[in-house]
Amino acid sequence: MGMPWTLVRSLTLGIAFSAENAPTQPLCYIFLSVHCSSMTSSLPSSTQHRLQQLPQIPSVWEGDRRPFQGGSLGEREDGEAGECILWVDGTEGLVRSMDVIPETSGMETVVRTLIRAMEMPRSPAPPCRPQKIVVRNRELQFLLRGILQGLNINVEYQAQLPLIDELFRTFDTIDDHRPAPIPPAFDVPLKKLAREIWHLSPWEVLTDLDIIAIQIPTLEGVPPLYACVMGMLGEEYGIILYRSLESLKTFRAMAMGEDDNQCLEQVFLSQDCWFINYEAGDQGETLPRANPPFFPASQDNQATAIFGSIHPLEGIRPFIDEEEALAIYCALEGLAHFVKAHHGDFEAENVELITKEVKVKHPLKPKNTKEQLLVQLSTQPELTAEFLGQLGFDEEEEEDDDDLLEDDLIPDNSYMSLGMVPWDLVHSLRSSPMVHYQASEFRQKGDGMPVLMIQTSRPKAKDLIRRLQQEGEIAGLGFNAGRDCWTETRYDLGILKTGQDKLFLFGEFLLDAPAHRQAKKNWERRCRDTKGYCAVLIAMGVTGQSKGRPELRHMLGYFETRFLTPQELGLGTLRLSLGVDLDF
């Protein structure tokens, strides 16, 4: 029996990799199996023998794969369009097996689902073989005829499949009655506000310890809310609006005491909150091949916002009603104004009490209406201090050591830059005998590893590496707020922490400098991709043509380490004293 070449190749691939984590075979070997093996048109003998042991009953099964227009079964985590495979016992009226697959999957997925329908059907159907199978796809009919040889199963074509047609009509009806994720009237204003917050990026100046209390007195029935921003170092970005202070405190206390994933899931479902989560899109960055292996930071992309609710008695609800939408809109609009108005205070780690009242226009009223909704916002410094105490940080502790922050580590006239090295270069650095390497376990995601590059002369680079080895390598890297009280200039201080808990200043950057803000923003984004890991790259060649563009032969030290938040550094805002030392 002849089959199209594309179909034979697809089926061969499906059989070759049917087991999970099977080793990948060279493509030439797969092509060879098409010519030298009968597996493309029949099942392995062991599988055939196993299926032949199943009882055969006088029943007719319907089988098909169809795309989904609705979201009940067609949604996939990877964002691919989904198709559904169904095998139904037409005699008993039972669904024996069902699977949702990417629309790009080959016909072998239909075969696998059929075998599962025979051997491991959905309850209460018993394992068995049908007497006849009907499908509405000619290609699938010919394929199954060849594969099911020896099982005494007739495979016939039928233009209409009554049971499956009815099932899909039912699925469409269910999808038609599913509530919209956002009430139609609020769809445009909420999504527009979500985009504004995404570009505002409050997680770059607020951590999950910086709680903002929000009250909306003009909306009856809306409790005081407690906003918590996610994303400074995490995998996800978003804002949680806790509907009670007790829920916020209980969740944090329970989460800190659990390591088991199942227990953490229960803790997660115990929250009482509304949420907005962002699913980041592909970054889509293309880097010219002619570029050097060290790249500067680059711009981030768009994201999709998801709104929902969590309640201990309700679980996760991926939609909100109109009353909730209005409350969430007011809270987020007020929070956006609050962050914009006090952005500098948050960047400087100002933990003092800050309050603000914002008047928000009703999103559903005409633009010329005078009706406004009052939103009252305030920081919660005592609550932040309480959470810091739970993590082992005590902001009231005083440091008597005058040399808390040392500045003699980085050689004079060094060139420093925040950027990225691609993953292939990371592998080369790890394996190079000429490079001192400090290893860490991290997630490889995105276009490369976020890196602080320090470029100096060869002797000074060697001395710097030896100094770091003596200090216990690099335990972390972070940025901390600094201020010159005489000129009112604000700085972003780059700090290295060594294994011996010493802190070294590696750079003083003007906080408001656009180039530094953009480089740091995109460097921190890459740190979020790696779940808080970064690296320090030490290179020579600062006086030659390779200045700022070192190649592998110039790189002498590569230290993988953690990116530390200001809270983890535990310094607070530092001020420049007359002695040029930065003290409390």
C-alpha cells in the first residue's frame, strides 16, 4: 500500500519517539527506518500481541480530530492553537479517550489516542477492541487500515460522525455560556490601563515587601485593599490586590514555612485577592552575527494581562464581574498615579509613610462628566519592616564598622558596563582552562546571561581575580540608593558582596542618567529570566581596540552569582559624607 512520503515520515517520527525522553536519533537513521522496517504500516509485534489479548466486542467507534474555536479545551499553555482528538463508542455512547494537541501534530497522535482508547479507556468503559472504526478523513482511514492489520478491526470512511458532531456542538454551547474574562464594558479601559502599568513597570522600584494600602470610599462594599507588586526578581509580573490584611499576613506566614509543592499549592489557594498577571511575549531580539560576544542591554516587549480572583472557598476564578472590574480599575489607576508621583522615593528606598489621594474618572462615564471616584493610597512601612524581620533582616540594627562599604576592589581606569553574553559564549567560558570560573545553578532563558563586565589591564585583572578568591569569591551583586546631601544628587551604587560578607563599591551611577536607567532596566529583565542570577566578567584589553568589546581570548574571570535586591543588601539609603565615604 502506497502512502505519501510526508505521511510516512510523520508516522516514523511518531513511532521513533513515542516513549518519553527517548534519545534523539540522527535524521538519516530515521529515513533509513522508512525503507528497512515495516513499522510505518503496522504496530510493533509486542504491541500487536498485547492488543490481540483484549476482548473484541461488536461495537462501532467514531474517531476524529478537530480544531477548537472556544477555550474550554482548545487553550494550551504554550500558546499554540489546539485540536481535540476524540474516540467515541457509538454503541454504548461513551467517550473512550480524548486528547488536546497542537494543530501541527501529525496523524500518529490519533493512533496513540486510539490505542489508549482500547487499553486504558476513560471510566467506566472496559478495555476492549471494537469490531469497526469509522472516520471522516480518507488519509486517516488508509493509515489506520495499515496500522491495525492483524487486529481484525474494519476501518471505514463516513462523511458524518453523529456522536462526535453532537459532542462538538455541546462544547461550543459550553464555550458560548462561559463568562468573559473581563466584562465587555470594561474590556477596553482595563486592557488600556494594564498596558500603561506594564510600561510603568512598578516592579522595578517596588518589591513584594512594599505593600500599598488602597481604600475606595466611594465604592460601597469594596474592602480596604493591600497591593503587592510581583516581578522584581520573579518569573511572573503582576499586581495582587489582597482583600484583607489578614489574608496577606497569613499567606506570607504559611508560604515561608512550606517547601513541599503540594502544600504550597494549598497555601496559594488560601489567598483572598484579585490579581492581574502579565504573560510576557517573545522578546524577539535579533543580534547581528558581526557583533562582538558582549552585547549591551536592549528594549523589552509587550505583554498580555490576565485578570482574576482567588478565594479559599472558590479557588482560582479566571474572570471578574462588573463590580470587581470597577474596583480593580480604580485601585490600579490610583496605584499608577501613586508610583509616578513618588517614583524617586521608591527608587531611593524611602520607607517612610507616604500618603496620596487620587481622583479617578469613572471608566464608563462620558469624558465630560464631573463624576470622580476617590482613591486613598499609603505605604505601609511598619508592615514592610515586619516582613523584613520575618526574613531575618532588622532595619534597626546599626553597623559600627566605618568600613562597611569598601571602594578599593576595582582597579583604577577600569572600563565597566552592564550587558549580556550569549549562551554559547557562557559554555565556552565555563570550559576554557584560561578562565577562572565560579559556577552557579540557574535557569537558561532568554538571549543570554546578564553580566557586569570589568575590563582592565592583564596584570590588574589577574590581581582582581586573586583578590576575589581571597575574599571567598562573589556571593552577590546589587544596586543601592545613595545621595549627596550637599548637592541633592542621587546615585545608584553598584555593590559586590563577597563570600566573606564584605561589601565593595564597583560603581557610582547618576540615578537620573537615561543611559544608565535603560541599561539597568534591561539588565534586570534578563536577571528575571534567569530567576535572579547574573555574572561578573573580568577581561583584559582596556587600552586596545577591544575596549568595551572583549573577545573570548581577552576574558580571564567569569563569576556566576546572585542578583541582590536592596532589601537583601540591607543598607538603606547611603549618603555621601565629607570624607567621601558613604555612611548611614
